Amino acid sequence: MYSQTEHFIDSKMALTPLACVLLLLSMQCYISTLAVILKTTNAKPWVNEFESIELSCLIESISTNNPRIEWKKIKKGEPSYVYFEKEIAGDLEKRAKIREPATLVILNATRADTADYRCEVTAPNDQKSFDEILISLTVRVKPVVPRCSVPKSVPVGKPAELHCVEDEGYPKSQYQWFRNKEEIPEDPKSSPKFFNSSYTLSGEMGTLKFSAVRKEDAGEYYCRARNEAGFSECGPQMMEVYDINIAGIILGVVVVVTVLLCITVGIFCAYKRGYFTSQKQTGNNYKAPAKGDGVDYVRTEDEGDFRHKSSFVI
């Protein structure tokens, strides 16, 4: 008798935890049927520019038959409607649609569509009548043709800088440099062809800086701008490396100095000989001849024109 009673008590105690679990599950199911709950398949989607993208907003549970669904675009902290009162609005107008029940589909994404988007669902008949979900969209933009700057000629042993930049790609472009169609490694010691070169290459800034160029550094250079959306290249540009002719430079300086010295001596000699002095005679400097006896000189209107008249002395 005692053993039967003990077995009954043990069976009752074993059923109690199971009953509690079933009770909790039933309560959770009841509560969930009275609450609107949202979820998404991708909270951080990305798309290439001019392609389509879905911003999934799935209603996991709801009891209200006709909930209010709204989408807002949030850029720089400022929200704006893109779906309101069952109409596409804002800068997505005519470029998006709603896929039932609440997924937003952007048909032709542009770089301006990179932003946060918030799906909001209001269900008045549910105990938890509101839920929202945030989705961060990134629109990737292929780089445009970069602007490349390559010096045409550089003397041996002198520094040289090559520059490459483009501003349209998103995310920000990374840069690669090529010489004669072969990629230049960031570490020259990693390649036998560039082992003796002395340069620094910045993939983020797009600069290639030679501390001292060598004859082997001559060639056709071009740059490639790349990101997740694609890449673009500038056209190849030739960089020549030449030797400095020290003897020619010295000879040229000597010739120039000699020519300048000859010109200076010539000018000095000409000045000493009076080639640069000039005398002007005017009417005020004219000295009239002495009067002879019995002759009067009369000056006419024309300067320097004299005529004489006789005078008799009685």
C-alpha cells in the first residue's frame, strides 16, 4: 500500500514540469497571435548601381487583417517617406514597388539610394500593435576612368612621382599601378623584375613615388581603380629615363660665360672710342663770323641764312 502511494506521488511530481512547459508554450502562442512581429532575411543588403534590390520586411505574426504599412528612408539622420498610404513616394517614386505583404523592391538603384530604410507596421487589433525593422542599404558604384599623372622624362638618380585618382566609385577605390602591362607590387623586393627599384606605392592614395629612378624604371605606366562594383583604367603613358651629361652642361656654361664676356668687352671698347656720344648743334650754339670793315650782316628769318649790305663811310 505504501509503495503504490509513493509511486503515485512520484508520477504527479514528474508531470508537473511538463505541464509548466506546455502552459508556457501555449501562453507564448497566444501572446504572439496578439502581437505584430517583423523580421528580415538581410539587414545589410548591397546592390550595384542601376540594378534591382529587395528590402525584405516579413510579417511573422499578426491578427489584424489590414495593417498600416509604411517605409521611411533615413539619410543623415533625417527620415522621409518612400511608401505612405499604399503609394510609393519621395525619390523612389516610379522606381520601386511593394511586394506583398511589406517587402520594398527598388527597381533601378542609384548611388543616392544608399541609406537606412525602416519598415513600420501598425496593427490596431493586436495587443502589441506596432513593430519596425531597420535595413541598411549600400549601393556600390563602379569607378570611372581615373586621372593619371606620369612624368614624361626623368634624369637617372632623381625622384619621380606618379599620381592616380578618381572620385565617383563607392566604396572608395583602391589603386594598382602597372608598368609595361605588369602589375607593380607594393614591395619591390617581392618581384625579381622590381627588386632593384626603390619606390613606395600607396594603394589607398594611388601614388607611386620613386626615390631615385633607374634606367630600368623607364616604360609605359597606367593605373587601375578598383572596388567591389568593378574597375576602370587610364591609358598608358610613357616615362623616359635619361642620363645627365655633366660634361655637356659644363661646356654650355663656359660658352655662355665667354659670349657674355665678349659682349661686355665690345661695349666697353665702343664706349671708350666715343661711339655712344653725340653732339647736337642748334641755332643758339651758332657763332656768327666776325664783321668785316664796311659790311653789315643782317640775319634773316631762316636760321643760318645771312646776307650782307654795303655801307659807305664818308
